[in-house]
Amino acid sequence: MKKLLFTIALLIPISSLFAQTYDEKISYVRTQFSTIENNIDNYTYKQYIYQPEEDYPPYAYYDFWFDSNGELVKIQESMGEEGYYTERNYYFDDKNLFFYFSSDNEPGEESYEEIDYFITEYRVYFYNGEIFEFLSKYKDESDKRKISDIKNEKVEWEPEQIEAILELSKEAIEYSKLAE
């Protein structure tokens, strides 16, 4: 009986290491994100330009940052000549992923179409390989606030969305092998 109680006493502190609160998970992701962004100039930078047809402009620009061990820490994918679509993936030491997507369809001065201006941002937080938060922001031309001043809204996610994000991440990682 003493052995059982001793074993249980040992397991309780160990299990509490894995039981993280929501705030602890958010804090962890934000700390890792800030560490990467604050040290971005210390990482090795490479780029891959995806251009499926020679006669057309590039379809997407992939920017990669690698740490001193050659581990991928950040991918930024930009699409469109003006970079109207940006997706960023951050990879932490423990292979957790923080996914950030923004879309900005502000029409250029030479636009021939009437397009309403808007910005959309999504943030998807992963912890221990599982999503625990999906946040979004939206701003249109009538909203005069900075996007950073707009409150995040929680988004309900579907398994298909998470699978799509993870698949896009894998695809971008494959492009990192082609980067120069």
C-alpha cells in the first residue's frame, strides 16, 4: 500500500506538468512567437519563388528562417504581386505550430474593379500537436481603427480546417528544401 501511495504521490506532480491552463498555453505560444520574431535577424534566411509558368509573374513567395541547428523556425508565404495574402507558420523547439494568416484585398490605384477594402486575420494556436484556440479579426473600409485595436473573436473550428492547415504547413516545409 505504501508503494502505491508513493507512486501516486510521484505521478501527481508529473501529470500537472502536462495539464496546462488556457492562459499558460497562450503565454507559452506568445513567448515562443516573440522569441522567434525578436531574433529573426540571427536566423539563416532563404527564399523560394513558386512560378509554375515562365511567362507569368510568380504565384507565391516563400521565405524561410532556420536556427543555428538548421531547424525551420518560420515560414512566410505571400501571394499576389502586392502581397495581398500572407501566411506565417512558426515552429517551436518542441515542434508545436503557431499559424497566422492575413488577407488584405485593398485594391491598387490601377484597379478596374470596384472591390471593397477589407483585412482578415486568423490565428490558430496549437499545443502538444492539438489546436486549442482559433481567433479571427475582420476590418472593412468603414472601420477606421487599426487592425491591432480590433478585438479577437473566437472561431469554432472543424477537423477539416485543421487538416488543411497542417497540410499547407507540410507543403511549405517541402518548399523549404528548394529554397536558396
